[in-house]
Amino acid sequence: MRKDDLLTFLINQTDFFDPHDVSEIFTASHLAQRFGLQRNTASHYLNQLVAQGVLIKINTRPVYFLHKASFEQQFYRLSRTEFASIDELLAENDGGREQRDHFSLLIGHEGSLKKPIEQLKTALFYPDGGLPLLITGDSGTGKSYLAQLMHEYAIAHGLIDAGAPFVTFNCAQYASNPELLAGNLFGYVKGAFTGASTDKAGAFEAADGGILFLDEVHRLHAEGQEKLFTWLDRGEIYRLGETASGHRVSVRLIFATTEDIHSTFLTTFIRRIPIQVMLPDLENRSRKEKEALILQFFWLEAKKVGLGLSISPRLLSVLAHYVFRGNVGELKNVVKYVVASAYAKQGGGRTLGVSIHDLPEPVVAQLPALNDAATERTEDIVLDENTSLPWLLQAQDAARMLIHDVQLNVLTLFEKYRSARHPWDDIELRIGNEIENLFDRLIFDSQDKASSQMLLLVTSQVREEFYRLEKSYGIQFNGNCIYAIGHYLVHRSNVEPSRLNAELCKQLDRFLEQKYPLLSLFCEEVLASLIRRLDLRIQAMDRVLLLLWLNKTGVQTSQLVTKAVILAHGYATASSIANVANRLLKQTVYESFDMPLDVTPEAIAQQVTQYVERNAQASSLVILVDMGSLNDIHQYFSRKVTMPVVIINNVSTRMALYVGERILRGDYLETIASDIAADLPVEHNIVWPELNKPKAIITTCATGIGAASNLSSLLKASIPQELGIEVVAYEYDTLAENKRREPIFSRFEVLALVGTLDPNIPDVPYISLDTLISGQGNETLLALFGAITTVGNVTLINERIVKNFSLRRVIESVTILDTSKVINQVEQFLARYQHLAAVTVPNDRKVALYIHVSCLIERLIRQAAIQRYAGRRAQCQRKHLAALCEAFSVIEASYSVKIPEAELFYIHDILHLETEFLQYDQEF
């Protein structure tokens, strides 16, 4: 519906509203054109939403429309929805916004200048007048500018009075005259020297209560530095010629130098300055920061000349690649020259075009060397005095804008799902593709060398957390996703929080938490740890994108994975075979261990044991060795392994490829071993776990491993961790077909199966999900724990099961449908059926129906309904079928489906017969 499209668009775009530069995208004419509407139709929709309190209307020419909740989230609360002007809208901000940090206006405040700014703030906020500090850096790096900014910052934060002075004292002027230095810095008394006819205060007293900035302090020789010790030690000064008593002076002292501090300063002087700040030169700052500085200087010149500037892409590229020996100061002067040159050539007009023809001669002389400078832009950058500088600079941060675009697209797609215009499967696929494209761009388009060290740090931390938690959660991911997430977090951590619709983010976050509970818990733990380790500011959308990306790349239950290693003697024999095999198989199947020639079987066994401990959740292990007695190897660890292990000798690349293909195909290790022995002259030995098999409960669901994993997380949350009972999700079809031959029964002591359909495993108790919810299966389930824990723990497990296995949560776990809608539809069906059939359905059968009918609806939507009935039709009384057909019309009409007769027979069985009513359920 076009009205919904208008609203969704305004929800997202209001997050980027700039009251000082209002875009035409908020006008009715633009919205009408964008969505193919008549202008009066668009105005009608927009004014309706204003009347409903959803939109804000600003009655200027043209009229602007904003989303009210998004505006309030980004700015401040509003008392009404209509305003005469932008100024009237801004006047609503009676409380005022929090004063901005002066340092946040600096380009590089979250990049190359982040640490220096932290040091400057530390010096200012230190109690009892702050700390003296020394700023070092080449000429033109901004030492004087930062000192002035510190003065403004200190006033804004009440550290000094509003009228506090800022005094600059250039020490170079007095380098060769210590007496003149002392007189001007500390003052003098009458008669101190010839010509001193009156008392005179110096720079220290002039700066009392404020800041004294001593520039080029390296020009002070030893005697000059020593004259500062009295104030540095006691906060007192002595005027020249004064010896009786000193003067207390409250001043914040900032030194600046371009020289190496250890070669030009006394050691006794340096140790009295606790904070030393090093400013980077321009070439050591990132490409983005350099371009931002260039644009800022052009913007300042546009304001000065009162004209617009059109900057050619080539000019921007040349300036960004040119080496400015005078750093930021020289860059600023070059930009002034370029604008002055263009102004002189073009004179009047509204816009000056600036290009490489306006560069000064020293830069032009370097143009041949800069021919290879990358020019990413194809269009001129146009700016004037009215251009919003923050938005201009933000537009240059491609990574930030790319992330914002994808976040907005993800929220827009979710909004389409919520409005029931698209099924979740389609939306999920489109969102996954959006995120995949984002990560590809972040990885392959990133040329910022300055972030390489941070990328290594973040990626290593992400990898460490994944490895730790994969074992804990019994899942594993594609290793490539770790590198992608590392790139995202590096780019994400260097920008300000996203300006997105917070409420929509929360709704998507909650939806995903219900949809993928296991992944949600995993992501929460990963991000919580990264926050602690890397000092990141994580937002809801970061968690959303991480979860959706992991879901896109695919999560695999580790219990279903066969691990493989190659053990071989020699410097790189095993590594070479493993590398070739993994590349040809296009997956990392093998890990390798290169063993010394004199290695003992016991040492080999120790390597295997350590590997097993790191991969305790694997279902089985294949070891390929080059030679040696298999019995000698396995006898050292046969009692330690907790999974089936097969050892095959005479490893070769051919063997590795054959075994790897069979592993990827999902074949059993005993089948692989026997088949390879028939084709190649090899020996093999299978080692089965002997002692201390871990206990486990298997969850299974015919809808697939996803639903089984969700049920697994619910049951895992109900069982205390100290019992050491694994809860393993497993494919129903695999269990039903292979029974006890499945490796999981060798890997675990399986206590029970819990699910929606019994795979009929001999000697393993089965507890149907509906009986667990209705309370009938509690005795069976709790009996499993009675022998391994206390009565108190059994009671605790019972309480947790009741809490976690609510009807709503289970339906959310086994279907992809809107749970509230499904429950409402089943309630209507039951009420209508009981009325038509004049019967009362018992509570336990109602619970079974809720689950069965939920799965039935999903089958019908997927067009995978059961068409054949395996029971006896004579038992299905026609009067009951008629009532069932009539009652189900509610569901048929709501979902536009037709329920086959075979499905009705099974519903009849659940209602009336003493059968295991779920034995035919979920057949997809």
C-alpha cells in the first residue's frame, strides 16, 4: 500500500533530518513523484497521518513532513504535530541539547587524534588546577590550535571562569637573553635592572586564573628551564629582583615544541611534566582525515569569499596525495592560494570552479609524480557557506554511509514483513544478501592502512570468542564470517552511533531473539565479551546484523561434524597434504600435525588427545598417519577419547581427497575406513569410547534442524549446567533411518529423545513435546534425572520446564508463523468445533491440537500437506468430519488454503482416539 510506503520512507529518512539544511525529500511533491502518486493523493495521505499524530507538519513553503517518533528519538520531545516554521519547531527544545564536546569538532577526534585528546582532557580535569603538559609535533600539526581549544573547553566545562585569560608566550624571542626572558615571563620589581622604573607583572601573572601557553619551549636553554622549576614545584613565582617572598599564581601551563624532548630538555625539567602529548604529522593521518581537512578548509574559504566552490575530483586527489612538509598549516595555505587564484581568474559569479590549474608552482611541479593518484570521484564537489559541514564530512566516510544504507534497508525490509506484504523466508534472503554485499564492500574496498593493526586485534578477539563459545553452545560457523565481522566492527567502532529508528530496531531485535533463540544468546555473549575487551560501543543494530549474518552463513551443530587430522613425519609433510586437500575440497576439512622423525607413539597420542579436547563436540574423528604401529598409537588414548576415532595409515594426497569427500558427504567413519581398505593397501583401526561417555538428551523435529536447535536451547535452559548433560539437536530423518547406528549413540549415553515425532530408537525413551507441555511427560522426563541428582534439583528442573516450555514459546520454536495469530486462529477453530459437535475437548488434547494445527498451517502454506491417511477411515465418523470442515473454514479463509481430507482424519484421531496422535505429524 502506497500509504505504508510513504510512512516507512519517512521513518527512515527522518533519522537524517538536518534542521539547518532541510531536504526536499520531506515535501509532498517529492514523495508523490517517488512513489508514483498524484500530488493531491500524497498530500491527503500525509495530512491523515498528521491528524493521527504520526507525522509532523511544518507549514513553510514548501510544506515539510517528518516522522514524529523518529524526530523525538533523534532530537527532543514535541508537544504538537504542526509548526509554522523550522524556527518554531526548534523552539520546542526548551531543555536544550547537551553541549557538544569542543574536541568532537576536530577532524580525527575518533581517529589519529583520539589518544592526544584523551591526554589533554586528563590534564584539564586533574584536581587542584590540572596538570602541566607538553605538546610535541612537527611545525603545522596544530599545537597552538589545540592549546586554544583547551582554553575554550575548560571554560565550557566550568574548569576556569568565563573571562579567564589565554596568554601565549613565544620562548624563541628570548632564547639568547635569559634576563629578558625572566623579566617578561615572571615580571620584575622597580630597580631590578637599569631602566626598571616601576614594578611590572609578567606572563604568569597575566594568565592568572587561566591558561599560559609557552610555545617553542625548546628554545629555552638550561637556565631558562630551571627558572620554571619554582612554579612547577610549588605554584609560586618570583619577579626579577624579588627575593623576600613569592607570588601564588593559579595557572594551567601548556608547553609546545617541535624538537625531540630528550635531546633539548633537562631531565629534571621533563620529569616535572607528567603528560606528554605527541601530535601526528599530516602524512601519518588517514586518507579520510586528510580529505576531510581539505574539504573543511575549502568550506571556510567559501564562507570568507561568500561564493560557492566547485572542486574538481582531480584537485582533491592531488591535494590528498601531495606531501605537505608544513603539515596542516601548509595545506591550509595551499587551499587559500587555490581559491585566491580561481577568484582572480574568474572574478564574480555565484560559483568558483577550482582545479589543478589554480595550484601553486611547488605543487604543480609534483603533478607528474602524482599521476597515479587514485581518483574515485567522477563529479565535482559543490559547496558554499550554507553547506552543513558535519554532513559534508560525513558524506566522505564511505564506510559509514554504506553501513547506514544497509541498516536502513534492513529495517525497511523488516517493515515490509511486519505489514504482511512479504513472507519472512523472502525477506530473510534479501536481508542476508544486503549484509553479504556490505561485508564484501567493507573487506575489498577498504584501503585504510591506519586501521590494519586494529583489524588484526579485533579479528583475533572475535576468533577467540567464537572458538570458546562454539564449544559451549555446541555449534560451529564458517570461518570466513569471523574476518567479515572483524572488518565490520573496525569500521563500526570508528563512527558515531547510528541515527536509526530506535523502536523499529528494538522490535527487530526482539523478533530475532524469539525466532533464533540459540543464535541470539550466542551473539549476546560474543558482543558482551568484545565490549569488555575492545571498549566498543555496541548498538541494537550491530547485534541484529551479526545475528542475521551468522544465520546467512549457516550454523552447523557440531555434534553432526566429523573432524579430520593428518599426522606425518617431516618438516611440512602433513601441512602440505592438508593444504592441497583443503583447497581442492574447497573447505577446511583437515588440520595437520608435522611430527619430528624421532617422535614416539606416546607423543603422537598426546597430540591427538589435545586435539580431541579442543573439539569435544565433534561426532567422530578421522586420523590419517603416514606410518607406524596403529596399536602403539591408540593404546595411549583409547580410554580418554569420548568420540569414535578411526586411524588409517599410509596417508597420501589421493587418500586425503577420498576421505575428505566422504566426510563432506556425511558417511560414517566405519564405512569410510572399510571402503578405503578395499581400494588401497592400508590398515585401519577404530577406537570406540570405553569409559565416561557424556550423558545427553536428543531433541529432534521433522521440520528440520532449525526447529530442533530451538527446542534444544529451551531444554538446555531448563537443566542445571552442573549436571553435565548435553542437549543435542539432531536431524529427524537421520535418526529414523539409521537408528542406533548413528555415531551420536557411540559418542553419548543418550538418556532420552524429546520432539514432535518419535524416530523409534530401540531402548531410548521418547517424550513427545505435547505431553511435556501438558504435564503428562514430566514424570518420565524427571525419572531420568532422579538417579543423577538430588530431589531439589529435580524440582528445579520441573519448574524451569514449566516456565520455558510455554505453549507460545514452543510454537515459536517449531514454526515460522506469527504466533499470536496462530494461537488466535486455533482458539477460534476449537470454540467453533466444540459448538458444532456439541463436545468438550480435554485440556491435554487442546495442547496437542495447538502444536499439531500450528504445524499443519505451515504445511499448507508450504504446499506440503499430508495427502494419504494410514489409519482406518471407518473410525472417522462423518458427522465429526463435517463439523471439522466447518470449524476449519476459519483457518482456510485466513490463510487462503484448503485442508485435505487426510489431514482432517488425523485431527479426528487426536480429538477422539487413544493413539499416539503425533506419530504422523510434521511430515514435510
